[in-house]
Amino acid sequence: MQDFLSPTAAPMPLPAMPFQASGGPTSAFSSTGGEIDVDIAVIGASVAGLFAAQALARLGYRCALVGPDPAVSRQQDGFDQRIFAISPASWDWMEQQGLTAAIDAARVGVIDRMHLEAASWSSPQPIVLDAYRAAVDQLALTVEQSELIAVGQQAIAMTGVLRLKDALVSLRADQGGKPASRRSIQLENGQQLHAKLLMGCDGAGSKLRQLANIASRRFDYQSRAVVANFDIDSHHRHTAFQWFSDQGILALLPLPGHAMSMVWSAPQPVAESLMGLEPAALCRHVQAFIDVQGCDAPGLRACINRPASFPLVEALCDRPFADRLVLIADAAHVIHPMAGQGLNLGIGDIIELIAVLS
């Protein structure tokens, strides 16, 4: 691997505290006539791309992060519609990278218990998962997408990652089967970027994957995830709830304070009906569904934002790599959000790739 790709600069020590401006190794980038040479070009500037780029820069690689900023803004009042459940292993890695120290602790929810129930199950008793019984601190932590993006953007600035916000438009063909020392891409502004390794973190519709002619097998669940956040009438006791029914899978995840995040994975007709409801009507509808389940979930007081939705698919690329090119996170694999493992798998990809490149 050292012959294939070696760091240009010395590795940075991992911070134990929030980031301090260090200037970073930006002076190591070379540019000639509008063309830029880097060690690694990370395509995609959402959470996985940001986390991967800063981690690679800490190893001493000259790293560029390519692509527009996500259209996500932090909410001063309330919470984002998009909430991620972070596993203990992912959180530990984020902590080692110094990322968790920059996250506002007041915006982090804790999942200590999970209550899972379905009317169709043979046993009338729900399945309950408990952190105490599993001898772990938590089952998961909940964090807003915008919080993770803000922390990632701060990290790439402090580690000297070269930020190029124009979109990828083309990939130079490989060398006809011959090993190449670089892969080259062109951005929307006409700029050429040459890298020893291209890393695709650009999501389920990965442009890099398409340009590299890597096929992806896709399964459409014919469903949508409807997401919204609610104020609740009593504390959730750090318990997540999940109900399985013919109307889909309804999950409630604990947020800080008296709030919970809903993800309703519903068939298309049900999802369309939910999206057509005003916030107050949606709150009543979800509460009526929960009441039928007859469990001790907190009551919903109000929907604190308009619902949003996104399609549910499963996808897996035929191969996550090509000549000096690798795909990770949703660019390589997409799974159903029911288990809350999408971002965790992406972070796992980063951890494994870092181990190879270290």
C-alpha cells in the first residue's frame, strides 16, 4: 500500500479537545494552470465525506473535498427533521477523532432502551432491548444531521482539507487496463483535479459511481420514510419505540428533553396521506395509532415541524472499487432505515479504509 499511496505530510496528533486552528498542510497542494494535484479527492460533502476527509488529512494525506455543501441548516428552535442514531462504536471513533467534543451536548439524545412490538407476532409481549442488561453505557445516541455536518465542516477547515464546492462532471477514462499513477476529474467550473485515489462518498445516486461505470443493484420498497419531530407530555426515559403493522413501521427516537423524532416507513399511499396532513392533524393521527398499540409511550403534544419524506430503497454496488477509486457509505450500499445503521455502516467503511491507508 505504501507504493500505491503514501502520506505527503506527517500525521497530525488526534485531538482530545475541540479543534484548534492549526493552519493545516494546505501549502502542500500543488496547482498548475488551473490543475490541482492531491493525494486523495473525496467526492461528496455530506457527513460521510466530511468525516472521511478530515480523518485522511490527519494521517498526513493532501486531501480535497469536492462537491456543494448540503442544503441543510441548523435549527435554533426545535430539531432537524433528519436525525441519525449513532452506535457506540461509531461514537467512540468520532471521539477519537475529536469530533464529539465539538458537538453541542444539549442536542444529543440517548437511547438506553428499545421497545419493539407487532400485532402479528406470535407472542403478545414486546421485545425490549436494554443497555443495562447488555452491560453497555447506551444502545445509541441521536444527533441531528445539521449538527454532524457543522462539526465535520469545522474539522476539515482545521485539518487543512482543500475545499472545492463545484460539482463533479467528468472522470478521465482509465489507461486501457494499464496501472495509472493518478485519476483525473473535471469540476463544473472547468477545474481539473488529479488524485492518487478518488473516494466516492456522494450518496445513493453517486455521480462518481456512474462515471466509473460501476453497476448498482437496486430494490425499491415502494415505501417512503415520513419524518417529523414532536413535543411529548412526559419524559421518554431514553426509550425508543418501534411498531410493525400493515401501515408500515413507526419508530419514535428520543431527543434531548421532552421531544421525540418520528420515522414512519410507510407504503406509498399511507405516506402520501401522512404528508398531506397539517402538523396538528399529523400529531393527532400518530397519537391515535400509538393509542391502538396500548403501550406506555409518552403522549404527543405537538408536531414541532412540518413532515418531510424520502424514498426507501436498498442498493448494493457490484464492486466498491476500480483503478485508484473506491466507493464508501451510501455510494456503495443503501439499506432500510429501520435499524438505524446507514451512517454507522458509512463510518465503519471509513474506519476500515483508514486502517488500510495508515
